[in-house]
Amino acid sequence: MYEHRREPVLGRQQFLRRVTRHGGASLGIVVFSLAAGAAGYHYFAKLAWIDAVLNAAMILTGMGPVDAMPSWQSKLFASAYALYSGIVFVAATGVLLAPFLHRMLHRLHVDE
């Protein structure tokens, strides 16, 4: 997927395509996670869809829950989703930044 250190640095157009692909993958991870969280809040906490999306978005962005969880099942789901969201934040950020970090490292070693 990435060029070897002995290969030349990608051109601007190819690099922009790579950034777009990584941005799309990162967006896909976030959208999937938001949908799964909203479905879980809707099912376990019996929240309306709009409230379920709000809670999922707030947890996914690290802001915290909006509504109190009424049952032990919803509390377990919210706990698991919060842990999952922390991992997703790191993963989505890594996917998004990977082309830039690779390009920077590649430029540092291209003369070797």
C-alpha cells in the first residue's frame, strides 16, 4: 500500500488520492460506530432514535452521556460502548494521519 523507502515520494495527485481513501476509511469507521451505538442505546435504554444518536455521538466524541441509563443492561452497554469508543477514536485518528506521517518519514529517509 505504501511505497518502500527506496522508491520515490508519491506525486501530489497520488498522495491526495491516498489521503482521500484514508479519510473515507476513517469516516466509515466513525459512521459504523455511531450507527452501532445509536442502535444499542435505542434497544437497551429504550431511547428515541434522535436521543440514541445524541448519546452515541456524545460518547464517541468523549463528551460523556446525556441520558441516565434505566436498566443494568443499558448500563453494561453504555460501559462497553464507552470503552469501544476510546479505541475507535485512536484507530480512526491513526488511519487519518497515516498518509501524512508516512510521507514525512519517507521524505526524511529518501536520500539514504
